[in-house]
Amino acid sequence: MTMWKTIMCSSRTVEPVVQILLDVLRTWSEHSKCTSDGDNTGVFALTATVVMWKFLQVPCVPRVVNVYFPRLFVHLLFQVFFSTLDISEDLNAFWKGCQEQHGLAISPSRFAVQTLKSLLCQMRCNEVVLSMERKCGWDTLLCADTHHYAVGLLAREISCVSRRLCSRIARYLLRVLSTQEARWDLPALAFLVEILDYLDLSERGANRLLEIFSRHLSSECRDKRHLVLRALFKLSDDPSMNEKMWSLTERLVELLRDADGEIVRMTIMVLSFVVLDKEMLIPSPIALQLAEVLPPLFDHNNSQVQLVSILLFQTLVIVLVEMEKEALETQMCQSLLPLFFHCHDENQRVAEVRTPGLLLSPRQGARLPPALAPCRLQPPAGLGTRMRVLCPALWGHLRVSAALQASQRALLSMAKFLKRRDLGNPVKKEKLWKFAEVLVRTAWKAQP
């Protein structure tokens, strides 16, 4: 301990030593689980963690630990992750020697967690350590399959204690994720999503963030796609970010073909803000892609996907101005029949879709607070004033089929776009049998 105290108390030695430790931790996590010398006798990353733990036991931790806190925190956190993976024989042998020398009776992964706790306590974040303990967060962190969930929890706990620390960690994470596709990008994304509010979203910062998200939207990992969509949904509150998110529309449209219903539902919700909140006209290629990919989702096995896809399709028809009308008419006509069938939907999973699932709105209704909705259409108690409404007219009457109402509104919008009063009037008067007659008669006349 005397040696560590001497190093820590000398301004000439402490900073170079900390930089070396950080370099070892960073390089190891980028390339492999262990780095050995020619005789396979040393495991540098775990050694660096042991040295850092020794430093943190010194009563007077120097200023340099505070200066390098974001880097120390991030790399110790990822050291925990890699310690939960399969451990080599070399690492096991090295760790047994550490246990004998330092009297440690815990595994490498638990030791990394203990070092991380010591760092947080040195930064006066004892509440974070205790809160994670109460919520079993540290144990969750030790399982590779649940590690990223615990990382998200840790981010939320730190944000409750220190906005300044969150901001510093966020800046460093953004820099690390921008420079490489690290092997630990899933936990990094999990942390970043929880502290988006502390990022500098100026032009440069926003572009860097969206580049990271664009890369991970195409990931084969479902959890990465889910985290990015969560982040984009949060960012849609910021009008300036909505404009920048236009660069992601093609990747988002591709995600509508994803096999995971939850991913598709979240993608539609994000697209509703990115595309329909836009002041400028929707480009023809994007509009045509949406008009093509949305109708098959009307029959998705997830009832919420059915509903939000119909509502997005309806609002798409309302706001479209700039496009080749003939091409759009073809898509509209092909969608009339599936929407008509949904007007008779008796599926109770669809009929009882409740308002918490209706989180988005057309352009004019976006961010409509519940207080501004008509009295008879007030949302259920308990929804916050920031809750966003997909279609204000669908509040209330929860036993009435949400898909039926959405389908009828979509049919009316399409009839108006096609300038077909003969199709719109029966829907207005709720004489759907007459709508069917007109549709069949029109199709029959169109036959050669």
C-alpha cells in the first residue's frame, strides 16, 4: 500500500500511470479477452483492474481520478462485461495468484464490479451503489445475457444523482462509439439511450449520434435495433432532431419488413414523427415505399401493428402532395379492399386495443396534450400530459373496434384523394355494404 500511496501522491507519476492503465483496458477490450507476453504469463487487463483497485484504496485519491473519471468508468464497466464471458486457463491461473497475494475471495467479474463501486464512491455516488444493490442491479450486471439491462439501470441511477457526471460519460461514450464498432457496443448503446438528455445535440454532435444509430439499425442483433428505436422516439420530441432524422428514413422503411412485431410497431411510431411532422413535402420515393410496405401490415399478427400501420397509412394519404399521382393511385386502389375487410374486424385483440398503445399522431395532432382533446375523448387517468396521441379521435369508447375506426377514416381519406365521392359517401353514412357494391362494380368495369 505504501508503494501505491507514493505513486498516487506524486503529480509526476500518477497521471502517466493512470493513462497507461486506461490504455491497457481500452486496447484489451477492443481486441481480445486477454493479452499475454510471449510466455503467456501475464493478463494485462485484469492486472490493470487490480492496480486501479489498489489506487482507489488510498485515502487521498488525487485530482487525476476525477479528470479521467468518464474513461475509467466506461472501461471498468466493460471490464465487468468481458469478465462474465468464458475465462481462459491463463486468466484463471493468474487470478488464483491474485487471490493468494491480495486475499481476494471473489471471481474476476465480481472483483471488477467491486472496483467500479469503489470508483463511484470516490466520486461521492454512494447512493448509486446502494440503489443498485437494492434493485439487484449488480447481480444482473454479472450475467452476460442481462448485462445491458443492468447498464441501463446504472445510467438511470447516475442521472438521478449527478447531471454533470452523466454529461461527461455521455460525451466519452459518443466518442468511443463513433470511432469503432466495439465488441461491447450493446451495453454502450444501453447506457447512451438512458442519458440522451445530457448530450450536446449541436450540429456536430447530432450528426455523430445519427451515424451511430444508422449503423445499428441494420444490426442483426434485435436488442440493438430496439435500443436505437427507443432513442429515436425520445429524440423526436426535439423539432431540430426531427429534421436531421430524415437521413434515417430509408433504413427505417426497411425495418418495416422485420420479423419482430415490436420492432415494426416502434418503427412505425418513429416514422410517424420523422415523416409526418415534417414541414417540407414528403419526397416521392419515400412516400411510394411507405404506400407499398404498409398495406401488408394491416393483417399483421400483432394487433397494435395493425392499428398503427392503418393510422400511418391514413395520415400519409392526408399530407401527400408532391408525388406522381398515377403511381400513388395504384397503391391506394390496391389498399381499398384490405381496409374494407378491417371495417368488419371482430378480432377482440384488435377491438380492445387501448389508448396507451396509440402514442403518435398525424402532423396537426402531434404532441396534442390530453387537456386539448374533446371532453368526451379524454384519455384514461394516469397518462402524463406529455403523452402523445396517435389519433385524438380514437380516445374513449374502448370497446369499439379501434381498427374499425382507423380503417373507416383511412377509407375516407383515400376516397377524397382519389376524388371518388361514390366511395366516400357510403363510408360517411356507415353503409359499408354499399361501399362494397361500388367497389365491386368499379372493378368489374375495369376488366378488359
